[in-house]
Amino acid sequence: MGKKLYVSNLAYSVGKADLELLFAPFGTVGSAQIITDRASGKSKGFGFIEMGSDSEAQAAIAGLNGKELAGRCMAVSEARTQEARSSRDSGEDSQNGGSTSG
């Protein structure tokens, strides 16, 4: 299995094919996905790319992070696992609730 990358700050006009073409020079693109709003179907401005190997993923990060695409500077980083996001988020909820004014 390849390495999944998180790509953010994308222009809403950027599509899956655009990402595939952009990342292809750095190696094998296993998959590309633009995350869309369920109700409207419009892009949320971020997506995921799966590269064929760790070295290809690192090359893509080095080559594309901070680069401009369609007028916006995109950010490219390794995607976090869902478990890592869930455990981090659950701690924040307990810290933010239950405050009283006095």
C-alpha cells in the first residue's frame, strides 16, 4: 500500500484529474480524491492523494508543499490516520465544556 497525502488550501475549481496530473511527475498516483460538501456537491478545498511509495510521497511533499495552484498556495503533508484524529479530538471536547460564569 502507498502513502496517503493530505492536500489543503485548494481552489474550489481544482478537480481530481488536476491533482492526478500535478502529482504524477513525482511517482505513481494510486488514487486522488477531492472532498465535497454532501448537500451542495461543491469542493471543500481539500483532498487526498495516494502515492505508490513512501519515497514518492516525500518527493511530492518536497516538490509541491507551498506551491501555487489556481491562484492559491496549497499545503501538502502526510495524511493522519482516523484513529489519530479521533483521539486528539476527544480530549478537546472534555476541556471546552461545562464552564460557568460567576
